[in-house]
Amino acid sequence: MDAASAPEDAQPAPPSGPPAGATPRLFTVAEANRLLPYLRAALGDARGHLADLRRCREEMLGLEAVGAAADGTLILAADHRAAARRGAQARERLERVLADIAERGCQVKDLATGLCDFPAEVEGQAVLLCWRIDEEAVTFLHGPTDGFRGRRPIPPGTP
């Protein structure tokens, strides 16, 4: 998932956390849960922008398939440029939403499933509180290198 250039790459990389060298914000379970209404809306917006980006890419491919004139220019070049502009705008909107989420300390791990992690410390250990958009609340955690497969319930009484 690379957020680099034009709409060819239909899935930009979500910012994964604070900039290199910065100390990540640590969340309590309650703080992470308070962020969920915002995250549900922001992830919905991001998914919409990603869908727009993909539609623009498909439109561009269709316009390219029409062919080129004898001089090599696309027959529907103006339409292609317009679709590319719309795709670039969708990418910019998507990147802004993902950057805003990252600035709040949340790590988007998978936009398609709405998977997010929140850095935390539980029982003296660095962990990631783990939440997916289809879950009512943050109820799982995993180690920093365990990933989704390492999810386990948050111990009772964890703040």
C-alpha cells in the first residue's frame, strides 16, 4: 500500500503512527473507546475516498483502451486528464483523513477491514489495543509484533 504518486496505486499506505523518533501516545482502554465514534466516521470517509480513487483509475484504464491517435496522443486525452485530476484529489482527501487519524495516535492497519491499533501499556508491557470497525468497543490487545493473529482479550480491570 503505497501513497506515492498517481491513481495507479489504488491503496495508499496509512500512516502507521508517530514520526520516527517520536514517542507514541499511550492509550487507556477508555481513551481508545472514546475515539471510536470519530474513527468510524473517519474510516468511512477514507473508504469512500479510496473507492473514488479506484473508480478514477478504472475510468482512466477504459479511456486508455479506446486508443491513441497516429501521433500517439490518447484519443480521449482531455477525459483522461480530468479523471487523473479527480483521482489525485481523491488521493489527497484520503491521505488527509489517514494523516488526521495518525495524528491522534491511532494506527490504521487495514483500511478494508477497518483494523486499528492503539499503543498502550498493560501490566507493565507495551501492547497494542486492537479494534476493528465492526466491533462495538476495544476489547482485544496484542504484542507489538504479534499482529491480528496474536489478539487476546484485554485482561479484566485494565484501565
